Amino acid sequence: MPSPPVATIAVERLIYGLLLASLALLTIHEVNFFSGYFLAWIPSEHLIELFDITLEANLPTWFSSSLFLLCGLSAWAVSRSVAERTGRWERCHAWCWRVIALFFLYDWMDDSSQIHERLGSTIGDSLKTPLVQHFLSYYWHLLFLPILVSMGLILLVLWYRLPNWTLRLQLLTGLSCLTLAVGLDYLEGLDWFMENMRQYYASHGLSLSILRHLLRSGEEWLEMVGCIFIAASFLGTARELSTTLLLRLR
């Protein structure tokens, strides 16, 4: 019988290319901002908006959304490989990978449509409970932080089942980057923190807009890098487990 068709993806080249692309987007974004802030040189408003990683509906948003899609598809590929094996634990293992895949596929849609931010604003405007009224940062954390923690716990369980330590280190690095990104978003929503920073920056002759810029751009870039490392871990796992998907080293 003829062997089944095999898809080929050069994993390492893909990951290195994505990291270089994320670094290039960050560099262009920072050059545009600081050249305008310190030198009053702005090449084009349309060009700035096209490469601004803190805005929506532009090239960085498309790139970031594609990374979430890659993570989701990679996790689904792993779930199919695990489902081919027999045993109760393997079936549970496969369902965990499916849940993670669906989570990242949701993030793919959310990243460009701002679902979590809009739902968070709706909660803040409609609910007047003490928890909501006294929450110090953006309201979307109240709604989605339990989901993020749940997904993180599932990934930590799967972490022990990854084929080797390189894949575990990649997943841990990716999760750390995403956690830092959420932390920066939380800091930006703290009014008392931003007020203290405004006074500090004013004493050095700088504007608070620099801090907001660094927080937002750092958050978005860490999100990109985190997704890249997670995708590397998922693709590497699929390479180790799959019998129908060939993922080349180079």
C-alpha cells in the first residue's frame, strides 16, 4: 500500500523568521514614535498607523492574530496525534489539547475584534457590585482572568507530558511572556500608578505618554514573542508525536 501523504514544515526556520518579523515590527514602531517625540520628525501618519503595534486593524494586528491561529492549529494537530493512541489517559490528554486549541482559536478572533475589552467595559458600565466598583484596573481582567488561569493550569499539566525538555522550556518561556504582558496591561489600568509615574516623569522633563507607550508596546510585543515560543513548543510536540505530519529540523 502507498504511504500516506506527508506535509513538510521547517519548524526552526519558521520560528526564527517569526521572531525576526516581531523584532522588525517593534523596531519600526519605536523609531516612528521616538523620532516624532524627540525630533518632531513624522514621516507619515498613515505609515505610523500601519506599523503601530498598539493599534488595531493594521499589519502588527494581522501578524499577532496569525500567531494565535498558528498556536491553535498546532495544538489541534497535537490532539489528533494523541487521540490516535489508546488508553483512558490518552483520551483525556487529547481533550486537554483540544481545549487549548479552541482557546487559542478564540484568541485569534479576539485579537482583532477586541471582544475582551468590549465585554469588560460592558461589565464595568452595567454591574455596580462592590467587587466591580473597587476594582483598580481594566474590568476585562475580572471576566477573563479566571479563564486565563484555567488555561494556564491545563498547559502546566500538559507541560509534564511534552516529549523533551527543550519543548518544555519553550512552553514555559511563552507562558512567562504572556503573563508579563497581562501584568503590564494591569499596571497601565492602575490610576494611582500612572499618577505617580506622571509626577516622576514630569520631574525629569518627560511626558507620561512615554510610559504609556512603553507599557503598551511592551505588552503587545511580549504577547507576540510568547505566542511564537508556544507555537514552537506545540509544533515540536506535533513533530515528535505525529505519524502523518513531517516537521523538518531545518
